Amino acid sequence: MSSTTLSLACALALTGCAFVPSGDAARVDGAPGGDGADPIDAPPGADGPHEDVHHVALAQEYLGDADVEIAAAVTLDTTALAVTAGSAPGLTLMQAPAEGGGPELAIAHVRDLRITAGLRVVGSRPLVIIARSITIAGELDAGGHGSTPGPGGGGPGGGAGRGQDGQRHGTFNDTGGGGGGFATAGAIGGNDGNGDGGGGAAYGDAMLTALEGGSGGGSADGDCSESPAGAGGGAVQLYAAVAIAITGTINAGGGGGGGGHGCAFQYTAGRGGGSGGAIYLQAPQVVLDGTIAANGGGGGGGADFNDGGGGQDGAVGTTPAGGGGSGGGSYGARGGDGGTDTAPTAGGDNDGDGNGGGGGGAAGRVVIRTRNAQLLGAASPTAAVATY
């Protein structure tokens, strides 16, 4: 990410920002480019948070006693407040209200956290991890996958920016579902322009005053046992008293919408993609050499003699998630692409009667709050960077 891009993000966020080029500030031990591969060493006295942990009440602003390493696949459920697959000794969750409003949180308190494999997070509550240091060399996956939302994300047709359902206007004339909204509005579903299948509304603000996930896409009419719309990406916040170092990935993308199906005497339209969720990083030093992404999911394609293709889940990168392919023939249409720094695209139209594609889901939001930003990797959409 260039200094020009960061400066633009700062101006849009109307907040103080900083860009630290590679080599202009000393890296902490264990961070990317440091001398060791061990978790970041904390300086003397780094035994607790040194500033307000955003979204978290004062009573919950403390570090845990145990170091946690995710070296094999683990699934964490913020509804059950439990590890539901794999093993992560020392990693426990507690529920707590969000400070200043917003959804109830699931909070983990650890000492040093190191992720070298895959940590998958699901559930109804946004995830907050409070630690002394956090190193991510593997993947923290809080994204929506198809109709399964990330932590705190809306399911199909759910969330503050939910996409609107498409409607039936004839035997072979169905409007695609709209994409979920978040940082921007979701894209409309294709076909006949009668005002249904509308994209979901934008909500929240650029600095994530409330920590909340993305929204689901809209469905479409029909009784052909269609695949569901895409779900919203989750919300995850990482706080470290010393530093956050990322050489791997954090994903909070939206789920892809299902494609239309064909059955007796009818074909159906595509479903909308879910919007990306939220990634909030807060530490005195943030070193990003990997990728963090909260991109929107693609909409599903409309069916003809063949089923429409499912939209892609939000990509872990800067490339938009592709909409599902058309079912071909006279009635199919392609789904819209998911949003990144660019807006999501509308579901495809079909001349005359036909089955529209689902609209693409909007991107979510990425916020980095730090004194020292070393952002050599990729953030999509572009992060709003606030300094303190």
C-alpha cells in the first residue's frame, strides 16, 4: 500500500494518520523482519493496556495470564463462547456489552497470541481479543462463507444493510436478490427494473464507532430448492499492548450468493452476495506484511436449462469476488461482483423475460489505530489509519 493511498484514507477518515516506511522505525523482536521467530517480546512494564481499548468497557480492559498458540485448525464459536473444533488451551471467551452501544461482544483475554495455522470464528457476537502481543502467520478467518456468517454478521436476508428479495413477474421472469450493504450500499439484483431486488443500505461510520458485522444478501422467488443468499462477514477486533504483527491473513469477507435453479416449468434468479464485515486493529505498533480483507461476496447467476453459478465469497486480497455464471440460454444472467475499494456491481439483466443475477455485496470496513504503522502488505478495502 503506498503512502499516497494511506494519506487519502486518512483524509477521508478526518483523523490524524501516520505512514512509516520500511526501515524508518525499529521492528520489535519476532515481528516480520525481526531477528527471531518467537512471539513479540514485551518491554518491561507492558503488563496491561496502556490506552482505552475501543468498544470495550473499562472492567474488561485487562490481559490474560496464558500464552495461546494456534498451531492446528481451531473453530471458535462466539454464540456458545467455546472452542467447538480443535484445541486451544488458554483461549476462553466471555460475553460483555459493548461500550457506547453496538452488539454484545465475545472477549478473549490472553497474554501472547500466536496463530500459525487456521483459526475459524463463527457465531452471533463480534470477537474481541485483548493481548500483550499478537502474531498472525496463519489465517484468522472471520468471513462469511456462502450462507454461513462470520462472528456478528447477518445471515441471508439479515443485518442492518440486508439486501432486498427479488420477485417473480412471470414464469421465466424473476428479479435477482440485492447484495448486502455496509461501507456502501449493496448492488441491485438484475432483471426487469421494477424496483425489487434492491441493494441493502450502507450503515455505521468509517471509524467503526460500533463494532458490527456485515449483512446478508436478498433471496429470490421460486420453489426449486434454491441455494440461499450470501451471509455477512464477521467483526473482529485485535488489541495488543505492545504490537500486532501479521504475515498471514485476516479475512472478514462476505459470503457468495447462491445461483438460481431450474425445475418443472420454471427457472429462478440468483441470490445476492453478503457484505464484508469489520476488522479493527489497535496497538502501539502494527506491522502488516500479509493481507487483511473485508470484501463483499459475489451474487449468484440466474438459471436457464442449467443452474446459475454461485457467487464467490469475498476474496482475501484486492480482487473483487466474482459473480456466479449465467445458466445460459435465453433466460440466464450473470451475478454481480462483490465490492472492494470499488463498488459492487449489479446482477446481470436479460433482454425480455429472464432470470436476473443477484447483486454483489458491498465491502466492509478496516480500521488501524496505532502510533507506528508499518503497512507493507495489503488491506482491502483501504484501511482508515488513526494515530495516537
